[in-house]
Amino acid sequence: MTGSEQARASGKPHVVIVGGGISGLAAAFHLRNEPVRVTLLEASSRLGGKLLVSDVAGVAVDEGAESLYANRKKTTGLIKEAGLGEQIMSAGPVTASAIWTRGTIRHQPDRQFMGVPCDIDDLARSGVLSAEGVERAQQDLVLPSFDLKGDVSVASFVGGRLGQEVVDRLVEPFLAGVFAGRASDLSFEATLTPLVRASRDHISLADAAGSLVPHLQEGEKPPPVSVATLEGGFGTLPAAIVRQVLDAAPDTALRTGTPVRDLTPRGDRWQVTVGPATDSEVIEADAVIVATPAGPTGSLLAGVPGMSFAASALSEVPYASVAMVTLAYPRTAFPGGLSGRGYAGYRVPAEEGKAVKEVTFTTVKWPHLAGETEIVRCSLGRFGEEHLLQLDDADLVALATAELAEATGVTGVPVASRVSRWESALPQYTVGHVDRVRQIREAVATRPGLAVCGAVYDGVGVGVCMMTSRRAVDQILPVVRKAAAADSVAVGV
């Protein structure tokens, strides 16, 4: 008897989740107490997607995503439900990033929102911009009010208000850290959404940004960003979710090494085809949640009638590839140490011509990891720089250590290193992204029992991905509950 037949015989509708990254796992978690049987299908050899942790110099350090915003209760709530509430570790008092620009590391303006400065005098004091750049930024205060009609690029809108130097030295480094993207390509509406809304109520962009951050008294420093990780690494979250899912729903099937080749509607049910054409398997389902990246999702939807636009839009979403080089040094290798510098890392504008785009002083950001060894994570690769991932590990380590030494003065060689490659890791929210996502979801909603989730829709952070999975589960629940009720009647319950 197949898994689908077992599910129906037991009176449980069958839900198939395609993709075993954090979005797919979160979807299984949200379904664990529902009257359904779940089969999760993951093409690769492991679950967890970009959440992975391993040791560097005896310290457990994340290879991919390392944190989430601690003030998002829905996200931290899921972590607590997964049994990890006591392992949530807040960041230290120093979380700010500096900027390596104009020959040195400089503190960012105290008041800024996603790289957009709120106070031009504060911006001038930071030294990040040239005198000409500051003079151009001041024009934002006297330019006519906004006339934002339709979506535009971040570079176009922010540069038009505050000048290109603000884009190049502040905003684009921020976007490179989040999306590995470029301000000339990325959508203002999709990437700086709160600022878009605030700009409707303010004359200047600086004032709009200022409405989104706390006001400071003279000499007062901004409060640290409320971020958190997990003791033992954020990469421990997938295994915890799996344990909770299997404890609550032991008939859940979690299958790795199982690529999905085709998705076909059959009446009010679905056929999910896995494996090669010469040895394929067809799995029947009452509902399907597709939690894969945009390209694979588009390929699957292409075979579903009425999904041509959604499939095309998804298949055209570009992705950036990144590499993470993690280095361990003796604490004495950094002149003056790391903890007293007043920042937990720095970003590097693309115009500096460096391979490393962002550096995190891990043992400063996460004091519970501090010891005799300083751990530093160097992120390499912006959109269009995929060639960096073609370098071998030794060359990537040499590149990262050389640029780190130039910026920080660190001496000697690292006592340990690790290279993590994430190909096609981050979707690019290009101009028109919000409208495309809306149309994709509207098309998918016309097919009862079908839903999508993941980083391509509402944000690339782990917390947002988990929230998209909750939305996807809510979308298919009416279908599976109706099927469960019908099955109960059919077996005389």
C-alpha cells in the first residue's frame, strides 16, 4: 500500500511539502497537530537548507543564517514551541556595523534606517561621505515633495533624493549584506518597504527615515538592534523542528534525496512525480505546498493549467551566490582587541573593489562564544560576482585574510578556517517584485489545495520565511479539513 493509500485508509488527507529548507520544515511544523499525514520531499541529501552549523577551532559557528529579530513574537514563538526557548541567546551590547570606506573603517551615522541617513549633520560628522557628497545629501531637505508613481530602483529613488554617494557608501552595502544585491537593480518598494510608506507622510527622505528610528538626545547612542541566535548555533533549529514534528505526528515522512519532477492536478487532488523518468514514483496528495526556490517552483507550476504567468515570473527571478569564509585568530592577533572598537563588524561598499562585502566579529556580536579565540565571518559575493565561488578554498581564505588584515590590522595567520559556499542563495527583489508576487499568489490561489512559500515572496530572513509557511498552511487547511471530514463520513466515524 502506498503512503497516499495509507493516509486515506486511516481517514487522514495527505499533504505533500516540496522542499526541506526552513520554509518547508516550518510548514510541516504548523501541520503537526492537524488531522493530516505529511510527506516532505527534499532533493538534496539533508534537511535545513541554509541553516547549518559546524565547529571552527572548537566553537560551533553557523555556516549560513545566524540570527533573527528577537522582537518578532511569531518567530520566537515557533522556536519556543520547538523546545528551544531556553536556548535563545541575545546579541551583546554591540551590534552595529561600521563602513570601510575612504581608506579606513568609519562608524555609520548614529541615526539611519537601512543605510538611509536621518540627520544630515550626523551624516557629515561620520566622515563616510566626501564634503561634496554631504552637500548633495542636504538637497533632500529642499527638493520638492515625493512623486513616487510605481516602483523604481533603490538607486534611482534614494540617489535622486540624497545623491549617489549615500547610495554607494551606505545603502548599497546594507543591501549587499541582506540580499547580496545591487541598489541599481533592487526594488525600492520591496526592499525598503517601511521607508516607502513613511515617505508618503514626509517632505524629505531623511525625515521619513527619521520617523522610523528612535530620537536621540545629544550624545546619546542608538539602542542595540534586538537580534538573537541559538545556543549551539542557529543551524540547530532544523533538527529541533524535525523532533517536534515526529513527536507530534510520527507518521510524517521526511524524505531526502528525492527531487520532485512534476506536479499535476487530478480532479480535486494532486499527483506529485518524483525520481528520474526511467524509475519514477507518483505520490497522490490532497494538497501541496511548494517551498522551493523560485526557479524550481516555476518549473513545477509550469505543468499546472492556469499557472503560466506565475511559472514564468518565478523562473525569471535572478539569484545571487555567496561564500562565507569563517576565520579563527588568537585574541592577541587584533591590535587593541575587537571588543572595544564599538562595532560588531563592518560592510564594504562595492566601489572599494574588494571581494569581501561584509565582516562580522562573531565573538563580539555573540559574547557567549567569546574565549581565547576570536571568530570572524567574512561574506563574499554580490550579484554578478559568481566567479568568486569558482576559486578554491585556499584562495578564498587567502583573499579574506588579506582584506581583513588591511581593514583591521590583524596579524599572523588564522589558526582555523572554513569555507561555506551557497550557490543561488538569495533571490533578487528587482523592480516590480511586489506586484509580481501579488500576481503569483493570486494565480496559485485559484487552485484549491496548492500554496507556495519561501524566501522569494516577502523577505529573505529566516523569520519571514517561517511566516510565509504559516500563510501557506492557512491557505490549504480548508481543503484538507474538508477532505478529513468527508473521509470521516465515508468510514462511518
